Amino acid sequence: MSDSEKLNDIPISSVDSPSVVLELIHQLKIKDVMTTAVLSGNKKQTMRHIQALLRENKVAGIPIVEDNKLIGLVSTEDIINALDKGYINSLVEEKMTKDIIHLQDDMPLSFAISYINKYRYGRFPVLNKNSELVGILTSSDVIRSLLIEMNREVLRLEKLHKDSVEAAYSIFSEMEFTTTHYNFETAGRASTEIKKALKQRNFDPKLIRRVAIACYELEINQVVHSNGGAMRCSIYPDKVIVVAADTGPGIEDVNLALKEGYSTANEYIRSLGFGAGMGLANTKRVSDEFTINSQPGKGTTVRSVVFVNSEKDET
């Protein structure tokens, strides 16, 4: 991708942005934000033909596709070079840019923001698990989607406050969520909703953070390592109990699984930013009470308890 397509950073940090923004960029997937109507070219067209496509559609770059696979990209800079050096009538396959940085459609939006701020490109091709081109992501897509989602969140919170004030502030409640193997679209939903429920009940921020860490780690573990399961959260006046139970395949060595850095995640999971081997260790670290029962082939149940008056924190 050329210098002419580079732009300034998106002014969003994945560390110190407002909490509502942080929740959105980790909850939204790139597939929720990207443009799916992708204009593309093929390698047997000429650079002059691509020049016309860029001009007619007012875009700065076009991915080159063969059998729905991304094989290259032609940018405005490539066209300018072709004109200057006299090869505008050459075939695209001879002059296209082949070293392309791309995104994957089921990555969290936070990955896209990191890519944009790191590489400062105006657009990124988006591929699916089969390496097929399924979309294009621009900084405008990111900003527009965040504004829309933030407006929806404001409306949702207003309606929740109006319709469910008494229920929202009830000090006791039960919440349950299901997880599915490798379904990253809903991964993180349980921890997000439980965190919101605790905030609505005015629990201490340190307790909320500890519970959120436990919920997220257990939820991701189920998505990555199990055949699917359930997350149940019980909120009491003096404690919060989170129970994660899955249907298998179970853990061969529980003590080994509790060690920091130990992971059985495959390369695909690691490429998505998961599988660091900290899930159970982090959950145990933030819990006042922690128990795990697992049998190979029969599933795993983890119980985490955080007490309201505990002096323990997330560190």
C-alpha cells in the first residue's frame, strides 16, 4: 500500500479511552464494521483499466482477486508510477502490489484500530477463515460505526433506566449465558453484561473489575477449548459467584492448566490474539474462592467467588 493512502491515527486508545468506547471496540467484530460491497479487479486487466475504475468509483485502491482470493492490490500511487514510467498499459499481474497487510473478519474491532494506527493506511482488505476477500475496512468505517453504536447504547441505557429501575437496582439476581465452540461473535458478551449489571447495582469498581476478568477469561476458555457450555452469575449482597460449566473435552492435568503460560491453543487461536495460557491462572488470581473440577471427556466446571468486602484486588 502506498504513502498516498496513508492517514493520521484514529484518536482511540485500547487502554485509556472511555469505558463505553473500550467495551464497543472489544465487543464489535471487524465484520460488523467493514464495507462488504467490494470493488475488485483481476490480474489480466491493464493498469489503465484499473485507473479508470479508481477514477469512476472515487476510491484510492482496488484489491485484485482470483477465485475470490486476494492476490494483490493496485493503489493510486501504483497508477501514478505506471504513468510516470510508461507502463500504464501493462497487465495488472506484472505491476500490482503483492505484499499486502490484511485483517480477518472475526477479529475484534480493537485489532483494526491498532492496525490503522500502526500502519496508517487508508484501507485494509478483510479476509475470512478461508482466506477469501469479504470486505474492505477504512478509518471512516470505524468512526461511523462507533458513533452509531454509541448512540444505540445511549438509547438502550435510557430505556433500561425508564422501564426497569427497580429491577436494575435489585441487589440479587441470576444471569446465565451460553457459549459455542469457536463462536467469537458472541465471545465477551457474558462478561460485558455482568459488568453492566454490577455497575447498575453500584458495586465497588475494584470488585467489578475482578469479576469481569474472571468472567471474560472463563468465557473465552469455553469458546476456545470446550465443546460449548454455560456461564452463570449469581449476584448477592455480599458476594458475586460465577460458575462456568462446559461439556468437554475436559482437562487432562488441572495443576498444569493452572500454570501461567501453559496453553493447548492451536496456531489459529494464537493468530487471533488468544491462547496465552493465562485464563485459569488469571481467574484464580482475582477470586477469593476458586474451585475447578474436570474430567477428560466429560467437561469442566469452574467456580469463582468474589466477596464484597474483600481486600484483594486484580493485581
